[in-house]
Amino acid sequence: MQATVKRRLTKVALALVVAGYCAAPAVAANGNLKSGQWQIVSEQTGTIQGTVPWITRAADKTADTDKDHVTVTIDRGDRKIVTEGDKQFHVGDKVTVNWAIGDTEGDLDVDNAATKLTVQWMRYSDQNGSNPEEIGAKGSDTYEIQAGDADHYIGIKITPTTTTGDPAVATELLLKDLSTDAGGGADGDDIPEGPVVDENVHVVIHEKDSNTNLLKNSGTTLKTNTTYQVLLWSDKNGNGTYDAGENVTDQYDYRWKFVGTSKIAGTGTGGIVNENWNDKDLVIPLTNAEAKEAFEGAEGGVTVGSDGVQGFGLSIDYKRK
């Protein structure tokens, strides 16, 4: 009898377990148990920003020394190039700048289009950026040097800009002398350091206390035991005559040179006078021995033979300080 009851309880228990197991999905289906729902937060953080772009000389020139520099090219037209001075910026030269955009996040300025719009050509009275003046049309990567630019340093203002990313605009960059690396150009290109050559500068060599330009009077013989001087002047008003206020000698360095060959022995050869005479009046000594001691010593310089400096002519080289 007891065994029979035990079996029946087991069947009932099993039935209850089965019934309870089947009831759980029914409760969930009726919505009494729910999974979590998305709760929306109305506040938000600040936006994600990268870094500002910069310019570099070219896509393949990205070293730290190339940053904040441009590549400068020059079209000199049919102007004849003989000396390094001829390679300097001249009136009529067409100068072009190029660059590449650098950006940590890889933001772009396709064909430099956005940055090009910011380019403003400038001229300065010195390499430190004194007396800045805007020249040419804004938004051009090429500028033709004008007569008014003579004796000025050529530079640009440029703002690195991208068309993707944030921030897309950097601080305006001032390049104050495209003829040098320090000024935003390069020292190893085909453009020597210096301002736009002032083609209105005239050179006068004259005897002390005389106004005769001996360069224009080559038939006039020079003398020993005599002092000779240099005058550099810029024809600012274009009248072909030296006027008050046109003396620019102190703006240039100059060095003396003897040209030709000596007489009668012909043992002397022309060349540069030693640097002790640079930027100074030249005193021609009385004797041949004194002349040899006074003038020899420069690299590639004059050789003073037994004639002394008799037979030589005088000239100079000059450059902007």
C-alpha cells in the first residue's frame, strides 16, 4: 500500500514540474518580464579635433627643416646669365612658389587649391620684414617682379588650409625673403641671396675732390700717390643725372680690382685687391714696392710685378649689404 502511494506522488510531482516549466514562457510572452530598452542621453561631449595643417617644401621633402618653407622657381625669360649676381631676382622675372600640405590626420588640400587662395605676395625693405607692402594679386602662386620692387626682398603670406578635417585652417605664415632658407626659400637653389637687383644703380670712380667719372672717361690716365673713391647712386627719378638724395653707397659692399696687365715689363696680372681696401678709398702708393705690399694677398687677386700697378685700370665689384 505504501509503495503505491509513493509512485502516485512521484507522478504528481512530475506533473507539477512539467506544468511550471511550461508556464514560464507564457508569462514572458504576456510582457510581465522585459529586457532593457535604450535610454537616450540628451547631453553630448565636445567634438573630436585633430591638429592644424602645415606646409612643407614638397611631398617628398617633409623633414623638420622643410616645414614652413616653399619651393621657389624663377623664369628669367631671355635675360642673359653670366655671374651669380645675374641670378638674383631682377625686375621682369616671374617667380613661382609651390609646396605640399602636411597633416597628422591625413587631411587634404587637393592641388593646393584652398591654400593657394590665401597666398599674398609681399615686399620688405630688409630680411627682417621691415616696412611690409602687399604686391600683386592675392590667390596667385606666381608673381612678376615690378620696377617698384627694386632693392626690396620678396616674400609671401600663406595660410595652410585643408578641405577636410577639423581644424582645417592654420595660423598665417610669413615668409620674408624667398632668396634664403631662413626667409622661407632655400640656400641650395638657383636663386642667390639678396634683394631685387636695382638696375638703376650707377657706379662712379673718381679722384678725390674731383667729380669726373673715370669709368665714363677711360681715356683719362690715373696717377700714383693719389686717392680714388667710389660713389654708388640710384637714379630714383629716372632722369639719368645724379641728384641729391640718390647716394646709396652705404647700402652696398664693394671691393676694388685692377684690370688689364702692367706696363712695360708686363709681369703683373689684374685681379682683386686684398680685402683691407674693401669699402674704403683706394690710395695708389708712389712706389712699385709699396703697391705690391699694399694690394696683393687676395684669393685670385692681383699680382703686382716690376711695373707696380702702372698700366692697370681700376674697377670694382659690389653687392647689397
